Amino acid sequence: MPFAPFIFLICLVVGLAYLIYVKRKERELIEQVTPITRGEWSERKVVLKLLKIGINPKAIFHDLYIKKPNGEYTQIDVAVATKAGIIVFEVKDYSGWIFGNEHQKYWTQLLDYGKEKHRFYNPVMQNAGHIQAIRQSLPQNPDIPIYSVIVFFGSSEFKNITCHANNTFIIYPHSIQRVVSEILTQPNAVFGNKYEIMDLFTKAVQNGYDPLIVASQINSAAYYGRNTPQSTYYTIFGSLFRRGGFSFRRRFW
């Protein structure tokens, strides 16, 4: 065998072996928090990023089902208990251009340079609902700060996104470490009962193994989403493109 192809083959084998090693280690990290098959890939990526920046795996909770006062369940992608309070992640996986603000009920996704349009429920409002459910379940921790972090995976690009809500961040995945670090610089939270928080989140994760609870949550989400606007398609650019360019603020990275 000629020398150059032999070296190339060796490098290829070593590279593949290293990749397999890295993936195995990442899987082992994720499984400290959640099964590798549970939830969406993007949610597990958030868990992995949190672990890699040093968050204690016992403080990370994935795929939670919290019971609301009306008996229905709400599903939360990732929640983290920290010294500064609770961080609640809502994870999205979209491509295309994203338009919206905190007050609009629906945000807009544009694909193919505006020829294809989809609408989805405002993730700021969605996560605010999750946070409300958490607060209602923590009577012994009425003043605990809760931070809302919406993470967009995929090849999406923010266009004219605005949000001035307190303790709310709309980001790309590469900014998770920066946002979490910023949150952790805040004053230590005043906890009423830390065990109440841990008990709530532990039970909420366990609820995800109950098929009746999961089915109930899916049915509730479908019921409330029954009036979601249908997707439409455009052949010319609409008025959204005349609203201006990017509108990033401190909470957008």
C-alpha cells in the first residue's frame, strides 16, 4: 500500500474512533440527567450544554409535567435550580426567518425567502404559562426569581424580534453559557423551602413516565391550539419585509 493513502486511512480511523469516543462521553453525561431517548434531540442538547458548563446534574430536570390548579398538565422542556433562582428553558427547532414580539399571540416563520409562511404560538407567552404553573405549585417559595430562556435551534434567523419582559432571554444555542453565567451573577435567591422545589421537579419528571398524564397533556395542548392559524404560502414579499431589519436588544444573542 502506498505511504500517503496508508497515512490517510490511519487518520480516518483515528478520527472516527475519537468521534465515537466523544459521542459516548456525551451520552454518558446526558444520562446523568435523563434517558438518551427521552424528549427531543434539541432538549437533550440543552441538558448537555448545561452539564458542560458545570451545572450539577442533580439540579437539571428534563421533560417535566406539572399539574396546574385546574387539573391539567403543562409540559416544560428543561428546568434548572440555581442559587439565583429557577431557570426555565423553552426549546424550539426552526429554520427560516422568525418574526414576533412578546405581545403577539402568534409568531411567524418565513421560509423560501417569504414564499412559505407558518405561525406558531408565542414562545414567550408559552414559557410564561409554564412559569405561572411552577409558581402556583411553590407556595413556600413565593418570591423565588424565575428566569425564562427561549432557545432556537435549527437554521432559524431572528428578524425584528423584540421582547422587553423581565428575566426573559431569546437566544441561539451558542449563547446558553453566556446567559446562564449572567443569571448566576444575580444576587442569591431567598428560598422559602428548597426541598419544595426539588420535590416538585422530581415528581414532574416522574409524571413523564405515566402514559395517562402524557396523553392528557397532549390532548390539552391540542385543544388550546385548535384555533392556531393555518400555514399560508406567498409568491411575493409581504408587509413583514417592510417593517425593517434586525431589532436585537440586550437579551438577544
